Amino acid sequence: MAARVGSRRIYSNQGYEVLGEVVTAATGDPDWTRNRLLAPLGAEGITIAGTPAWSAVGSALDLSLVLQELLQPELLSRASWEAFRSPAFPSLRGVLPGYGTQERNLWGLGPEIRDRKHPHWTGTRADPSTFGHFGVSGSFLWVDPTRAVGALFLGQERFGDWHKANWHQLNDRLIELAEAR
């Protein structure tokens, strides 16, 4: 074990894998995500061929439908949406992958929460309530519930130095454009 439970936040793809197993066991439906989330959203081009931790593939159009649900939930109950985007164990210190140790490394029930982390991939203009996720594929999705805006980026190369050097600038510019509308 890397740290005592409750003492440090450590990102782990295994958590998403366990979640997939729990959902399948609880519902008896190995395609629950497709049947209850993706199909009702119209995001039927998204495939999850293996583990839910990293094997989802889809178009920007399909992912924008997921983004819209996170901006204005219709399938998720208000309570589920709040639990999803609210800090779980808010006082934990930990490492934000690619960005280093953060004193308050806030995560909800799935997404990372911007809070006051620095440096941060969502940039300097994102509201502290902004939540989202990025991955090794070099892609991201975030929602700023205060401004009612979000963004997604589908990468063509693995997350690395280019992303760390450019994402924050891209996201600052996107927020600037959203504020100007």
C-alpha cells in the first residue's frame, strides 16, 4: 500500500476499474454505461472495449453530449450531480498526475476539482468549482458550473510536456472567449 487510507490522495485507474465491476454486479448489466447513459444521451459512437479506466473511444461530437449532460443534467439527479462534483475527503494532500504535489488535491466521485491548485491544466481563469478529467491519451473535458461553460480536447498524442505547456493557455483563452459572449 502506497499510503495509509485517508492520509493522502493517490490517483489510481484501478478505482475506475473497480467502479465498473461494482456497477455490473449491482445492476447485472455489463453494458449499463451504454444502456443507461450513452444511448439516452445519443452518444452511441462512444465505445468502451475494455476497462472503463482508459479504453473509452469516441468523437468530439459524442463527448460533447456527455459534456452537455454535465453542464445541465437531465439523466443525473441533482443529488447525484452534486455528489459527483463535490469534494470527497477534501483535506487530502496528494499528487495531481503530471503537475506535482498539491496541498488540497480535491477530487469528486470521479472528476478532479480545480480548487486553487497551481499549476493546473484548466489554467488560471477557471473557477475553483470547475471539475473535469484528463488522461494519458492527451485529451480532456472540464465543466465550469459557475460560468455554465465547458470544454473538451481530443488529443492525438500521449499526455506529456506539450500538454503541460499549452493546455493552461488554451483553457484560459477559452474562458476569455466564453466571458466575452
